[in-house]
Amino acid sequence: MKALDIARKDLKIEFREKSTLNFMILFSLIATMMFNVTIPQKFSRDLFAPLLWLVFLFVGMLGYSRAFLREIELETIDGLRLAPISPLSILFGKIIFNLVIMLLIELIILPIFLIFFELKMQIANPAMFLISLTAGNISFVIVSSSLSYLIIKSKARELLLPIILFPVIFPIITSTINAMQMAMNGFAGISSPLSLIISFTVAIIGVAYLTFEYVFLE
């Protein structure tokens, strides 16, 4: 598949330079340490899920748009337009690339966050907690990757992306935090927020499928 070729190309560049990955890991570690120092221990369990999701949210906001931004900086975006590759293959290639980066960040940061907050033995349903976090991150990657191309030509893209992205991903934010907190406390009904995350992600994929080709070639 052409999408896998695009993702493989981006991953080779990223693992050679490690600029985006190192930045995202460093930001995550700094945010984790700041939360650990400033949040009183008695509130740490109640705030664990929102703070953890906040770390991934801001790291992703800063990092996932790099998939398209790198093409602008290297002046290769016109080459992608002229290549015998469908715009949708390019989009899904960028999504796959960001998903791999997201999984690496999650694999590194989640254990560190758990150790800092001393909560590794206090999650009632660890499997569902991990599924909820990963589902929210996957949905966030798909939405941010689909929307990031809309703003990369803007001079104020760093300011514009949150303005566009936050209202769109608000259902993902609330549903992911609810699902994570339900998993921590062992509550039933966790399928409801997970179903909303999945439905919202499918809807965004449908919108991207219908509109990205026009936006990319414009």
C-alpha cells in the first residue's frame, strides 16, 4: 500500500533525526514532573486520568502536525502532489506515522506517570484503562492528522491549530477521561464512552475521506 510507503518514509526520517520524538518525550517528562510536584498527594488519584490525558493532548498538539509540516519545510509537498499517489494514501500514511509515534510515547510515558503518582496498584481494571487511553489517543491522532493540513500554510499555524482542534476533539477529551476514570474505579458502563470515541473517530474518517483530496490538491 502507498500509505505504508509514506509512513515508512516518514519513520525513517524521524528515527534518523529524532527531532519530533525527542521533543515530545522531553515535554512529557517535564509535564509529568511538574504535575507530580504541584499536585497534593491526596488529590493525585482523582486527578490522575485528566492530568495524564492532558500530557498526551498537549504533546500531540505540538507533535502530530509535524507530519505535514516537515513536507512544507523540506519543500517536498509539491512532489507529493505530483507523485502517482492518491491524496488519501498520503493522509493515511501520515496517520499511520503519527500512530506509531503515539504508541511509542504512550509506552514510555504511561509507566513513568504511574510510578511518579504511585498508582500502579490502585487501578481497578488496568486492561480497560489502557484500552481507554489508547482509544482516545488513536482518535486524537486521526482527528489532528486530518485537520493539521488545513493550517500548515498559515503563518500563525501554532496558534491556529488549537483554536480549530479543541472544539472538534472536545467529545474525545470528555469521553476518554470518563472511560479512564471508570476503569480506575471499576465502574460498569465503560462501553458508553468508548462507543462514543469509536463513533466519533469513524465520522471524522468519513469526513476526511470525502474532503481531503479537494483540500490537498487546492
